[in-house]
Amino acid sequence: MVRGKIQIKKIENTTSRQVTFSKRRSGLLKKAHELSVLCDAQVAAIIFSQKGRLYDFASSDIQKTIKRYAEYKGEYFVAESHPTEQYVQGLKKEMVTMVEKIEMLEVHNQKLMGKSVAFCSLQEQKEIATQIEKSLHIVRSRKAKLYEDEVEKLKAKERELKDERVRLSGRVGEEPSGMPSGSKEKEDVETDLSIGFPKSRS
């Protein structure tokens, strides 16, 4: 006869729950004993019933097993927390390094601006002068390049204006079709105007 699959959930019936607890508790402790014997393992099992009654099994001294468990868990938690502590320490060191670099850059910037130069040695002043000359050379080169680009733009604009002027001049010089160059047709216009005294009317 095939047994049906039991659904794992709390047994509501008190009697059935007590019977099931008793059977499964015995089976669990039996399996723990078999595991310790067959595999030469250090096994400990602790069970508290719903009413608070204690049931346990240990292949050796249960106090030693519990102590060993506590020591292992303590070492595990300490080892697990080490990466976090190391990460935090690394961030602190990085922050200190960045602060030092910022302070050095600020001091160097003040020296380049001519501040605190009186406290610099002759070698430091030479290095500052060299740095300033290099910076000026870079600025001047950039400025010259901008001027060249601007001149090229103006020349291109000038060429465009010349081409436009030539094109407009060509349009002005064109004559309408059908009329020869240099000749104009004269038209006589008759009017009633006359010069002299007006004629008397009879």
C-alpha cells in the first residue's frame, strides 16, 4: 500500500500533533545517532517540545559540542566583518591622501600666483619661473592659433563677398533681349502745346 504525501503545515488537532511529534522526534534522534556512528561525526541535537520539555542527543559531551559551535560561529562572524573593516580603513586612507594632495595643490597654486614666494628657496623659485614660462608659452600658442583661425574665416568671408560682387556686376551689365546695345528707339509724342501768343477766336 502506497502512503499518501503528507502536506507540511501545522497540525491543528492537538492529539495528532503530539503523536506526530513523538514519532518524528524519535526518528530524528535515531538518525542523528546513526550519522555519528556511520560517519564518525560529532553530532548534537537539541529539541524543545511545545510545552518546553527538552530532548537532546550528543555523540560526545554536549557542553563541549556547544562550546565548539559557539567558538566557530564567533570566528565566522569576525572573519565576515573583516572585509567591511578593511574597506572602511581603505576609504579613510584614501581620504587622507586626497586631502594631502589638495593641500599641496593649493600651496603650489599660491606660489604660482606670487603668494608665499618669500618663503621659497632659490631652487623652488626657479622651478616656479619655469612652470610659469611653460604656461605662458601654452597660452600664447593657443592665442596665436585662435588668431589664425579668425584670419582664415575673414579671408573666406572676403572671397565670398568678392564672388557676390562679381555676380551682381554681371547681372547689371546684361541687356534685355531684342534690343541692340547702344541704340534707343525714339518715339514722337504729339501734344497741343504751342509757343507764342494765343490765337484770337472769332
